[in-house]
Amino acid sequence: MDHQGPAVGRRRLLGAGLLGAGLVAGGTLSGCTSGTAGGSGTPGGSGAAAGSRTPDLDPADWESVRAQFPLDPSYAQFAAYVLAAHPAPVRRAIEEHRRGLDTDTDAYLHGEDREEIVREAAAAYLGADAPDVALTDSTTMGLGLLYTGMRLLPGQDVLSTEHDFYATHEGLRLLAARTGARVRRVRLYEDPATASADEIVSRLKAGLGARTRVVAITWVHSGTGVRMPVRAIADMIAEANRDRDAADRALLCVDGVHGLGAVADQVETLGCDFLTSGTHKWLFGPRGTGVLWGREKAWDALLPVIPTFSGRIDLDAGEKTGEPYRPYGPGGLLGTPGGYHSFEHRWALSEAFAFHEAIGRERVAARITEQATRLKAGLAALPNVRLVTPRSPELSAGLVCCAIDGLDAPAAAGRLRADHRIITSVTPYQEVYLRFGPGIVTTPEQVDQAVKAVASLR
Ligand SMILES: Cc1ncc(COP(=O)(O)O)c(C=O)c1O
């Protein structure tokens, strides 16, 4: 596939009144930052729309970062990663886009190519090429597109693990039902607290078959907080792929939602073939947004599931070829589900990337690690607590899971909220643990308060 792509096919879109000239015009991230957010061009800069009473962002000051969020400051927000509250620059951008769409829908829809602006911002954040990035509504939508669109040859099979989220398991179950492909799951560790990278890689390697086409893993397990050594897994798979034809190569597909925005690694460092993630968790992007990135060549393995509306593709090309499917445009554009969307949220996503980059991806990751490490040390020292997440920062990210003697996790979460004003969550898996997610909206002092509060849960 050529990233330049074929000639833009505007006739059909314009003829159908779907997308206007502006949707095929180029755009830049800076154009969005200053032009669409209604602010000063600096994330957090004061603007006229919602969030205008929020103090300007000083990205070097964590209190200023926290002040960008409307979250109730009388609670310690250790579950803010579950579904993003919108920081001020994102709120302002949403309001600005909403106002544009509400006031003169036609002109606003046909203005700048805002989808492309977001794609470029996502690509820059991911360390990827923009044409390889599809825009989605969630991690789950990305997983659905991936495992519904995956073209399997007869005899090819799928390998996943016992630790993935329901949406991966269900997506693969449906893939198996449609294609007859075998899906196997391996267990990568017995005790999460003592998991090791070597053990994880070797267990996955042992599960790899000669015809395994898809290896489906999760960057950070939301049931235990264990972070996968994705690079080491990618290297192991690359070795296994050495003598395979392109159509038989095993593709490493990653649900990245608890890594993106919490760990600084970009896609080239990870070395995977596909990464899907919501951008409405650790990244604090607009609710109902996400990305599906695929390596340029890897996109050839996927059929689009929902027809694209991309104004940058000749939408007649599919019919013209007469072939059941031949990629006729970049994967990220073909892979972006068409139809009209809640565009005010989708288009505001570039502000979330800008907000994160203004603070610094490495600084964000370090802030999360610092608090998670402190929290784990505190919890591990408590006699009434069993820490589930590994202590090692290399094998964990922001999620910290634990079990409390004599108290089930929902009861513990309830008491922390009611008695200590500490908001946590519980793991949505068979083994239910109490789960913390320290991040840019929490502080080391709140971590210490949380440890004290957990100590009192007897
Ligand atoms: C590992 C994992 N993947 C996916 C999801 C779902 O994410 P989304 O809401 O972006 O689909 C969750 C939890 O919400 C999760 O823990």
C-alpha cells in the first residue's frame, strides 16, 4: 500500500452531500490548536467557552495540571482513568466544535479537514504515520474492527491469553464462529505479583503454533496490573516469523488502553503490528474516542468492517477493481468507520494529545510510576493486604491491584469512598480485586492517605 494513496474521490461524497470540500483539504495540528479550541493556542490558555474560569495551565506545576479537571477535589480520584473527565482545553475544544456544528452545520462540516488534524495529532503521539491511524470510538470498537476484519487463511489459528479483557475474548470468539479458526488461550503467569518477563515470553512462545496468524495480548492487564513486556514478545514473534511468508506471519495485536497515556513507549518501541486503545482513559481525551493503529503492511490483513467516509479515498475504487477486496487506500483511512459521528468529541481529541505533550509524556509516565511505586510499597507493608500487582515498574504501569483480608473488594471500595473520600474501582474479572489508578489527577500525599485508609479497613 502506498501512503500517498490514490486520487481523492470527491464526486461521490459531494454528490451525496456527505462530506464537503473542506474534508479533503489538508490541515495542521497547529491550525486546530489555535483555530478550533477557541483559546490562546496553549493548552489551558483561557478561552471564551466552557472551562474559561479554569486557571491557565502551567504544565510544570502538578497542581495547575490537576486544576484543569472539573473532578470534585474533595475526593482522591484513583479511578479517574476508567472514563475520562475532560480537562479544560478539551472542554473548550468540544464547546467550540459543538457551537460550530450547531450554528452552521453545513459550513462547519465542510470547513477544515478536522479528522485529518486529529489523525496527525494521534500519529505524532503514537510515533506513527498518520495514514496508519484509524479513528474509533473506543478500545472495544478497535478490537471489534480488528477481529471482525481479520482475514484468516484456512488452517490459520489465533493465540490469546487468559488475562485479556472481555472485549478481546469475545471479539476472538466471534472471529472463530465466523471463520472456524481455532482460538487458544495461554496463561502467562500463575501469581501476578511474582510474574517475570522471561516467564511471560516463554509461555507465549510455547503457545505459538506453526500457523498462528494472530497473537492477541493486552499491554497492561486490567485484572492484575501486570504490564506485558511487549517489545520482548514482539522480538520473539519476529524470530518465529523469520521463515514465514507474509500471509502466514503472526501479527501481534495489542489492547493498549492501560498503557497509552500512562507509559511513554511509542509504537516502534513496542514493536507490535496493531495497537488499539481508547483515548478516554489515561489520556483524558473526549469520552467516546479512540485509535486503532496498524503497521502499514499489517493493514493488508484486514477488511474494513464499516465503510469509510474518508474524503481522501476514491470511494468508488472498491467497486472498480471487481475484486472482493484489494486495499484501495491507506489502512487508517479505510479502517476509520464512516457515518456521521459525535464530531465535537472526535475533533477535540487533538487537544488531549496537545495537553499531554505540553506536560510531557515522559513526565506523565514518571509521575504515574512514582505514585504507583509509593502505593505498592505502602500496601505491601500492610499486614491485612495482599499486593497483586508486581512491585517492578517494568512489569506494571499505573494500575495497582490488591486484596484485603476479610473484606471483599466492592465493600472495600465502598468504605474508602464513604469513610475516606477515596474513589477506587474493582476489577471486572472473575477474581475481583480492589484497584487504584494513581495519575495526573492524584498526588503522592493522596497515595499516603490511601495507604492509611486501607490499613484501617479491618
Ligand atoms: C483492558 C481493557 N480493554 C478495554 C477496555 C474497554 O475500553 P473502552 O471503553 O475504550 O472500549 C477496558 C475497560 O474499560 C479494559 O480494561
